[in-house]
Amino acid sequence: MIGQVSQLPIKLLVFCGFAIIFLNQGAQPAAGQMPQFVDITDSTSIKFEHASSSDKKYIVESMGGGVALIDYDRDGLPDIYFTNAPTVEMALRGEKARAALYHNNGDGTFTDVTEKAGVGYPCFAMGAVVGDYNNDGWPDLLVTCLGGVVLYRNNGDGTFTDVTKQAGLSDTQYATGAAFGDYDNDGWVDLFVSHYVDFHLDDLPKFGEGKTCEYHSLAVQCGPRGLKGAGDLLFHNNRDGTFAEVSKAAGVDDPHGYYGLTAVWSDFNDDGRLDLFVANDSTPNFLYRNDGDGHFKEISFLAGTAVSQDGSEQAGMGVALGDYLHTGRLSIFVSHFSEEYATLFRNDGGLSFTDVSFSSGVAMPTIPYVGWGAAFFDVDNDGWPDLFMVNGHVYPQVDTLDVGARYHEPKLLFLNQRDGTFRNISQQVGPALQVPQVSRGVAVGDLFNNGRLDIAVENVDGKPMVLRNQNENHNHWVSFELAGTTSNRLALNARVKAVAGDLVQVDEVRSGGSYLSQNDLRIHFGLGNHDRLDRIEILWPSRKKEVLNNLVADRQYAVKEGQGVVPPESIRPISRSKVQ
Amino acid sequence: MQVCGFSSGKSRVQPWRDVVLSMLTLCAMFAFLSVRLNADQDEQQKVASAAKLVQGGQLGEAESLVWGVLTRDPDNAEALNLLGYVRLRQKRLAESETLLRRAITLSPKLLPAYITLARLFHAQDDTDKEIAALLDASRLAPGDAQIHCDLAAAYLKRNDYRQALDSLQQISGANPPDVKFLLLATTYLGLGRTADVDTLTPTIMSRGAKDPKLLVQFAEVLLDFDLTSQALYILETAQKKVQHPSAALLLTLGRAHERRDEYTLAERELRQALRLDSRSVDILQALARVLARQGQWEKSLELLVTARKLDPNSPEVLRKLAATSLHTGAASQAVEAAQALVKLGPNDPDALYLLGVAQLQNGESEEARTNLESYAKLRPQDGLAFLALAMAEIGLRDLPAAEANLQQSIKLDPNRAEAYYQLSLIFRERGDNSAAITQLQKAVAVNNQYAPAHAVLGALYLSLQQYDKAQEHLMHAVALAPDTADTHYQLGLLFARLNQRDRAQREMEQFRKLKDKGNSDGTPAVAPPATFQPAGPPS
């Protein structure tokens, strides 16, 4: 009947309006509202440059470039540590390359405090990760090197002391990835270090000689294939400032010598024990299931994380973990060499993963590039973690080839479409991501404490890049700085579940990840249009569960294990220089 | 992928014809010259001497002598004819034709010139012109049996059996040449008159008693028409008549056994033939084929490499060499052989196809695309052409073009499982699992034995957590192709999901074993797609 029909469109419009208002958790950005990442490096006063040789004759010259965000002075602002390594020629002459620690001044600028901190010349460095090995509340810095590791103890007064020897971290191999994690839940973080190839400066492989020193018939640096691999090391924290090496007993020593790179700890099967994922270059990845009592079992093949979907070994470089599907399970993203796609292993539960790289949309755009540092983070605060990856080839000689590859490569940013897929928005977030560079490490954090996550990128040739997130939308956010009491002091691997209406997100405090790098240890959640959190559930490493309700959005919270929200000062130790 | 387009034996010119034609040409020349000896004796003597030199293979000296004559007498038709013949032997065919035509213009009844012209057109594979020249010759010498034989042979090249029979029936005389009977047998068989061949057989057998070569040639004719048992009978009879069988006899015996799939016997005969004539390209090719039929591809390849050294410009050898190289994974060798083949015949579609496929296997996708595009233009109704082109485009990551060509391939040949399979992989890369599954279902519908399609279907169902369907297809795939590493990997994942840990572990072990084997011996653990193998041993 005419009357009823004519009412229908109006009712439909009203219903649709409600639907839009009620269901919209934070709109996907319209074309003009994409978050923009702006290169602010020049304005930061950061002058660091990674040492570099123009022809990269040796693999060690291509594999470094880790960057760490570390609030070394516990002022609530993440500072930046750039690793550095000399060229082989420099090293043979006895010359070193200066790393740099930049203090975050809070006004968009950074100050070089390397000399004062005493962290300028650790070694022929590859990467850096953060952990509080002595539970004094001051984050310490672990640098991986050609020739072992260097553990810098944070003295709490703006300085660090190299305590590698007294800590018992005896390692003389080519260390690359590392991660602190309390695998035995005793409240003290242990340390895993992966190793790459058996490489010595007094016995260099000959550039361009042999099949494994060729790329499309071009002479290039040798390796990793063709070079002998190196096993990995697990150090158990003795709680007295020292570590004991327990690799073989634990079953993580990698007797076959796979080419280990980035490593991360996480409880992938929610059984309360930290498991370990290691990305291996050109060899199958490792997924070690923690069976308790200090033992691990390598299960990556059965779990589906060892190789690609068609059973091929890939060049695993960087690792990112994220609950991109809001299932409460952390999936694994691994970056790879060019002509291989970056792999997204969807966590299906029960230590089963599925390679969904193609169906998620991340595979195709990554194939042309050599991928390194990567991170899941919410670029637009809509509550859904997006995915960022940096690229850069290893062979400068590739520019002479006509195969489409280039030495300098742009970066990639994928926007989470909330349905298991990602959209490549790299060209819509500002020109900075399109600048071709030779990037390696990535560290993500809220550098300016404004609720937007920024990015520090270390390039192995030339200057780094600091990208400021200029997001003009009005989506809400919240962040947490956690402190353990029974658990390890920095609350590494504390798992946080944030609930805002039907928006449920999970994330975890982690040491290491990306590519030989360290993200901001604070946990950040975008909340879309939710202006408050209904509740957060924190599962501390001690297995204690803490629930906090009704938190206002757009704030940073400090949470102490067992005590809930506390003033930030109460979880940050007082600087010893102030005390003195 | 089938290496197709090779001709059958039935329209192949028998090699014994070439010998006959050479003899005919020289004989005619000497006969004619002797008639003309009285006129211009000095000049004619020189031409006759030159003809003897040609017979002895001394082409250079003959040429000098003939030029001497032509300098004084540029219109000397016999000299022009002889020089034309020399040029033919020197493979300077255009010059040869010019000289012969001039000779004929000057002396329209110069029979040798017509015969030499026919030979020239035979060399150029221009059967129509060859026939025209031979008809002219037969008008000048209507009673000449050899000319009628050659005419019949030329008609047979066109499968024109009626005309061939007419020519042969014009041969009269009590003692026709042996070749007449061979040609008659071929003609009767072509006309389906096997009873007439049976009538002819005693005559051939009787003549063959004096010349066993004739029996071998007769057996070859019978083999051409798939009368293998009869051919074997003839050959075994011939073998009994001689103390030492010739290489030609053993070669034909080998071919006959091969036709009956008696490869061991065939190999024995052919190896014996090779011992007698180690430089025979025909024997090398035949043995290579028999070895290939027994799966001994590497040994087959060695023989073909030798054959090529002996006859570097033989299209047949190059074709087989390229195809066999592909089979053994020697892709760069296949490319090199195929390139040589294309050089001999730039517009030969089969050569272009072979080159394109070889380049594809060798990772030269851009070059493969160029050649396969050319092939597709020459054979626009060949579905395989578009499939191969799509593979080149996939190698170049030009997926939209690959998709279009795969669709075209399917349109031309809806029963080609690999086209659906490759299309599914494109959809899968695009993230469209549903479209990928649709194509794979079509692939297995047209060919349920196509393992790769089952394997990928299984993997897709696994990723979609449809475990029953995943198991069904993966089990089928592994039954069809048990040495494909990746299928075992997928099965391992599946059984892990189903909590069948032991089974999962076994599959993963098998996967790693196959993978390590593939890595250590350089051959891929996964066989190249079946379509890109020559369909059987090269013909």
C-alpha cells in the first residue's frame, strides 16, 4: 500500500543512521584522512650515520642496523640507541664505528649523550635489545656483535657499564638477534642470542667467487648459503648478576647451525610458559615450545611456521607479532628477501599457524623488496593493528642489473581492513615512506607522548629516519607502562587485554623483535571512538591476573603488579645522579 | 608440454631417392655430352673432362675448366649446365638456378639441365617446381624409366598417389629399375591396395636376393605404413641371406623392433649398427630414441650430442637434442640447440615453440615470451601456445597478461588441466582463494590424475580449515606423485591439526628427506609441470 511503502525509505534511513553511529568503532580513514608520516630527522638534531662501504663486499657489512627505543633515564620519554659497525676494511685497520644514544628532550629534539653514557663503542654491532637483567628498574642494553654480545648495565645515572664478562655472557660468535624473556617464570629475565654464520675477519670469504657469491650471475658478497652456520645460545639468569649458558640442555642450541636472525619470546599457546620464535635466514625458522623444567621442543614444521606455504625455506629477517584479527592470539609476520614474499603466519591456536600471506594481501607488495624491520602497530588508533615494514637490498651491485631490483628501496605500510586482510597504503601516508633507502632496524613508540605511535628507522647506509605520526583523526587511545614486582621488573611478556565495548585487543610487552631492534616497552592501544576502556586484564608473567576497570582514554597509565594504576614516578627508580 | 608438430614417416622422401637422382643427373649429362662430342670437339672435351672431375668430387678443378670454356663461349649450354650442377653441389642454389635456366633457354632440349633443375628444387623442398622440371624432362625422354621414377617419388611427397601410379605405369621394358617396385609398393599402400603389394612382394624378394639393400628399403616402406610384422619378416629374410648384415639393415631392424615396443631387441640391433657405422646420424638418432623410450634420457642425450657434431645443421637432430635436453633438465643446452634450429628456419613454428619452452625452463622469461608470442601468432588455434606464453608472463610477473592468455588457452582447449591450475595460482596470489578453488576443481574435473591441482586444492582447504576436503585431495595428490615434497609438508600440517602427531611427524620427515635430496643433487624435489615435458620420447 502506498502509505506503507513511502514510510519505508525514511525508516531505512533512520535505521542506517543508527547503524552508522552505533556500529562504527572508528571509521577507516577516508582518502584525505590517512595518517601521515613525516620525516622529521633533520629537526631532531640527530646526526648519526651508520658506517658503510660502497660495495659491501662482505655479508657482515649488510646485516647490522638494529635500533632500540630505551627510556634509559626513566623520564617517561623513549630515547633512541643506534647501533653501528665499521666496514671490514676499517676493522682490519683497527678502526671502530661509533654507536649513538640520543636523549629525548621531549620537544621534538634529541641530544647525543653517547659519550656520557659510555655506549659508543661496544663492538662490531648488529642489533640492540632492552631488558632489566638485574631487576633494579633501570633498563639495560644488550648489543649483539660480530664476536659475541655486550651487556651494558644501566647505572641509573645516565651512564652504562659493560658488564658482559662479569655477567658470564661468554659468546665469541657472530651474534645477531637477541631477546630477554623469563622462560622459567622465576621473575628474572633470561637471555636468548641467535647467531648467523661462522665469520672471521682473518679468514674472509672471497667476494664473487663461487655460486653462493653470485646474484643473477653478478659477483656479490658471499653467503649466507655456502658459509658455515652458527648455533644459538640461551643464558639462564642466576639472579645474582650472572648468567649460565644452558643452550644444549634446553634444546635450543641449533646444532645444525641455521642462520639465526631475529628472535622473540611469547606464550603462543597460552599455557603460561614463554615459547621462542627465531627467524632463520635461508633455513627453516624455529618455534620452540616451552615444555617446562628448562626444556624446549622445536616444533616449527608441525606448527606451520618453519617454511612458506609451499614448503620453501625463506630468508627470515625481521619478526613482528600482533593480534591483527582480534582473536586474542598473536600471529607472526616475518620479512624476507626479494623474490620471496613476506610471510604472515596466522595463529589458529594450539600452536598451529597458517600461512595467509596471499589471502591477507601482504604477500604481493613485498615480493620485489628485501624486507627487514617490521612492526604491528595501530597507525590510526582505530583499534586494529596495522603493519609496517622497511626494506633495502643487500647488494649495491644490483643497480647494474636489469631485473627490476634496486639497492635503495621504499617502505611499506599496510592498513588493517579488519577482515583478515590488509590494504597497501604506502603511497598515501606522505612522501617519506617512498624515499628509497637501505633500511634495517625499526623501532616503534610514542616518541612525543601524544598518543600517536612514531617510528625510528636505522639505515645501514647513511642517516637514520625518524618518522612522526601526524594523525589528524579523533580516534582515542591509551597506553600502559607496566612494572613487575613478583614478575620481572620491566614486565617483559606481560599480556594486556583491553576491552572497550566490542573492541577487544591483546598485546604484550616484549624485548627484541622487528629486525634486531627494540620497540617502546609501553603498550599502546588505539580505541577508535571509544573514549574509555571498560576494562583491561593484565596477565603478569608471574601468572597473576589483574583487572582494571573503567579507565579514561587518551592517557598514559603506569601500572604496578598487584597495585593497579599508580603514579608513574612510583614505578620509575630515582636517578642515582639526583640522589647523589 | 608436448613438443608437437613432427611429421610422420609416410610423406618423408626416402634417402635412397637422393642417390638415384644424383646418378641420374650425372648419367644424363655424360650421355648427352657424348652425342655432342663431334661438334666443337675441343670445347666439348673440356666439358666432358670437367664432368669427370665433378664425378670425382673435384669441384674446384671442374669449375676452372668450365669457366675456361665459358670465357670463350658464354653461350655453351652444356658448360652452363655443368656449372649449374657444380653450384648445386656447392649449395649456391640461386646461382645454380640462374645457370640452368640460361642453359635451357639456349638449348631447350638439354635433358640434363632439366634433371639438374629438378634436383635443385628437390633440395629446396619445392615439390611443385620439381615436378614441373621432371615433366619437362619426361617429355624430352618419354621412355626414361628413371625420370618416371623420380616423378612418382615427387608425387608421393605430396601424397598424390594417383599421379604417382600414372607415372610408374608409363615405365615399360623388361628390366625396370629396382626403385620402381619400391615406389609402386608405396603407391599401392597409399591407395590402400595391400593386395597389390602382396602381388608385388615376390618380385621384390627375388630382386632382393641379388641385392639385399632392396629388401631393407622395402621393409622401410612397410614400416612407414605400420606393417611392422611384414617388415620384420622381410628384414629377417634379408638377414639370413647375408653373412654380414649391413648397418642399414640393422638400423631398419632396430626401428621395426622399436615399433613393437621391443626395446631391448631394438637397442641390440642399433648398437650393432652403430659399431658398423659410428658416424651414422640416423643410427645415433634411432638409438637415442630407443634409450629415451626406456627412460635413459642422459644416455640418449649423449648420442644426440654426437649426432649433432656429425651433422650440426640437421633440423631433426637439433629438435631431438633440444627436447631431450629439456627432459634431462639441461635447459641451457636445450636453449642453445633450439636457437640453432630457429636459425635454420626462423619461421618454423615448432622451432619457435621449442625455443620458447627451453628459454622458459632456463629462466629466460623475457626471451621466452618473445618467441612464444611469435609462435602463437603462427598457431593462433593452439591452446598450448597460450599456456606457454602465460608461463613466460608469470615468470615476468605480468599476471594480468598471464591471466588473459590462460583464459584464451582454456577457450581453445577446455580440457587442459594445467591451464586451470596456473590460473588458480594467480588467483591464489591475488588472495582470492574462492576463485582459486573454482579453477582447481575444474582442473581435476578434466583430469583427475593431475597431482599438482589436488595438492594445491588440499593446501587451500587446509588453510580454510576444511580438513576433510583437505585430506581427500592431499591423499590423492600424494598417491599420484609420492615424491613431491610439498604435498608431504601439507599432509604433515594437516595431521598436526587433526592431532595425529605420529602421522604428522612421518609426513614431515618424508618432506625433509625429499627436500634434502632435491637440494643435494640439484634436481628439484618437485618435478616441473608435466605439461612442459615433451609428451613422450621425441619422434
